[in-house]
Amino acid sequence: MDPFTLLLGFAIGVAVTFLLIFVGIRIKTPVEKNVELVPMWSINELGLDVCGVVERISDLDLPAGSQLIVKNTDSVPPKITNTCELRIDPTISENFLIGQNRAFIFMGTATQKVPVLLTEDDDLLMRLRSEFNSRWDKAELHAEPIIMKDLSENVGHYTRIKGTVVDIKEFNPRETSPYSYILRVVDRGAGVDVLSKKRYTGEIEVVGSVRESKGLVAIDSISITEIK
């Protein structure tokens, strides 16, 4: 092995060791065998199912439906805010994205210009997902508030609405679904069907994804809060 390759392998090992220890991940195998330093990369390499923790977003073009924990929304472009599920955690300082069978650990801020440590190691992927899931459960859900009458203009976006439940129906879809009820929610003369896991009454706040089917707008809820 030539000195340059040896030095590069050692540098990668040291860098990823510190990064993984920093996010609380304990490693049992030599990291230089599990990761590769990649200066040129594409988000497309992660597939369509992407989640991760990033301090800020500038030029990343993430697929719709990605789940992200960010430090704040100041740097998040509208395309990401509208089409991705965001949660806020002001304490984060890690930068990594997880795909279907690989992950990127950023060597700095999460931008297209920064090299990444790419790993396909099952153990490291599992530990990164565990770190993400732990932070996801504690982070604050983010969605742009809108009024009910503007829902049709926000199809495909994550939004936050308020309204009153006026009707509840059981939901029995042909395909497997996490939802059990359809809530009819109205506000200021406008109404929408909200797919929900539980029954709710009175005034509620709904955060979810707006969708359209056969000309009808509905919301797939992520969270519902009863307003006292």
C-alpha cells in the first residue's frame, strides 16, 4: 500500500470516528473499511426515501416527502418547506442524510460543495437511523399555517390549519393505511376531510400533507391537537 493511500485511509478513519462519536454512535469495526470519502456526489444516489439531520439547507434538492430535522427554518428554501416533512431542533450540530441503502455524512455544512463520507455498512446505517429516530421523536413539528380556503393551492405541501370537527366517519380503505377515521373540519365557510388515526371533537389544529383525489382536497394528518 502506497503512503498516500495509507494516509488517506487513516484520515478518513479519524474523521468519521470523531463524527460518529459526536452523534453518540459507538463503532466496533475499523471505519476506514466501511466508508469512502466522496468529493462529487448526488442526492439521487440516496433514492426517493430520504431522512436526516442537517443544521441548515442551502442548495440541496431533496425529493418530496423527505423527513428532515433542521436547526431552524431560516435557511430552508420554500420548495423544501412545502414538500418535505420538517422538524426543528435548535440543539443539533450534526449533518447527515440517510437513503434506502446508504448514507452521507457531511464533512461540514450540508451543501453540494462539501465532500461527504459515504457508507453502505448495515451497522452504521442502523445506528444513524437510530440517532435520527431518537431526535425525530423529540423535535418540534414544522408546517406553514394557512387558512382553509387556500388548501387547493397547496396540494402536495405540508401545512397547518385550524377548524372545527362537524362530522366523523370510519375510514376503511382497500389498501393498508395508518388512518381509521375521516374528520370533516370546517372554518369560515370552507371545509376539508382530514384522515386521522383517532377520533377528535371540537376545535382542532391539524398538521399534515394536502392531497387531491378525483377533484377533492383532503389532508393526511401527521399530528392533531385539540384546542381547549
